[in-house]
Amino acid sequence: MGLLKRNPFGHILLLKKWLIRIMGVLTHQRYKGFNKLEIEGSEILRSLPGENVLFVSNHQTYFADVVAMFHVFNASLSGRVDNIKNVGYLWNPKLNIYYVAAKETMGKSLLTKILAYAGSISIERTWRADGENVNRQVRMSDITNIGTALKDGWVITFPQGTTTPWKPIRKGTAHIIKKYKPHVVPVVIDGFRRSFDKKGLFVKKKGILQSMVIKPPLEIDYDGESVESIIEKLEYAIEQHPSFLKVIPKEELLAYEAAHEERRWRPGRN
């Protein structure tokens, strides 16, 4: 790798590699130490092409979710199956992993700017800004940047656009899928909301069992399916369709959350 070789967004790859290595070492214990990350389906990652892959996931914190995915993706590509043992897998990380994030979030501090350099595709949200509801037109440059990232590698997106569960999926994700025709891989996460603060920067509780389930790519008729059909397919895939709530009485849902709050990982378990 040339010392000044850059990706399509102008980021120096050598600098990005070292940022991922350093952040990986600093965050590893969050998922393999005082908290435990249970992984399922990571073998799917090794069967994917190196580019034009879109990961869609539910969202629980601003940063802890995507950092965990960087760990799991790189560990799997290094030959590990459903585990992130030995942080050495980050010595040669996949450098063309990107994630979609709100521009206002990524520019708030030096730390978020560093996280952005590691792989953020920063976009302007059309429905919310500075804590207020807004109604803005989609910036075509944002769509183009996501397309550029897909052409170069893998892109992680949280199509609900919020860490609040059960919110509807934004139509923009379906439009991107129809336009760029990526392999769409669903990811379902849990436990991060209980482990971390909302931003995902600070641990608020230890001993929590986190989970990440990677599902096979969705079968999508890019030209024949409607935007609404793709949205519904995504809602079911990331387990955020309203029907998941309708079958759970409120009392049982509260009990479920309370029970999971107290789940603990068993020492010595892979």
C-alpha cells in the first residue's frame, strides 16, 4: 500500500488502517471482556463479494453498534467463526467498510470526526436536525456518496434512522436498493441499549449479553418490486415490523425487557 493511497472519499488508507487498529484495541473489551457479544451467522460474511454489499440493521446506539460490526466483520474475514477472539484480526482490516451516519452527529467533536474518518458516509437527515423535526429534500450528493461507497466495498446502514425501536423504515433505503442493486444482508442486534449510553461511547452496565445475528442476503426483484414491498421485507428481516409488537402483550413485553436486563454471559463460553 502506498503511503498516500486514498479511497474514493480522499481518506488516506494507511491512516484509516491505524485508526481502525487503535479503536479496535481500545473497544475490544466492550464485546469480549466485561460484556459479551454472542454472534450468529458470521460465516455468511465470507461468502459475500468484496463490494456492492449493503448491511441493514436495527439501531440501538450511535456508535457501539457499528464498532461491533467492524469487529465481527473483520474477525470473520480472518477465519473466525462467530467469535472475536484475539484482536489480531484487526492488524489487516478490511478498509472498504463504510457506514451511513448523520452529518450533524459526526461533526460534533474530535472523537466523532475520528470515527467519521474510519468510514462514515455523512448525510443530512431529511426529517430531523438539531433535535427538531424538519422536512427537507434528499440531497442527491448523499445518494451518490452511498453509491460510491457501494461500488468500492461494504456499506452499513440503519434504515430506521433512529435508535428508537419499532420506528418505520425510511423510503430512501429502498430507493438506494432499487438504484444500485446491492446484495442486501440483514443484521439484528440486541443488548447494546442496555450496555451503553445512547451515543455508545460509555459503558453504563457491565455483564450484559449482547447479540448480533447476521442473516443470509435477501432475495429482491430490484426492478419488479415496489418501494413499499422492499420496505416491508426489510422490516421483517431486521425484526422491526409492527407485527412483532402486536403479538406481544404490553405486560409480557415489559417482563421480557426486564428479564433481558439481567441476562449474564457464562464465563468460559465462546
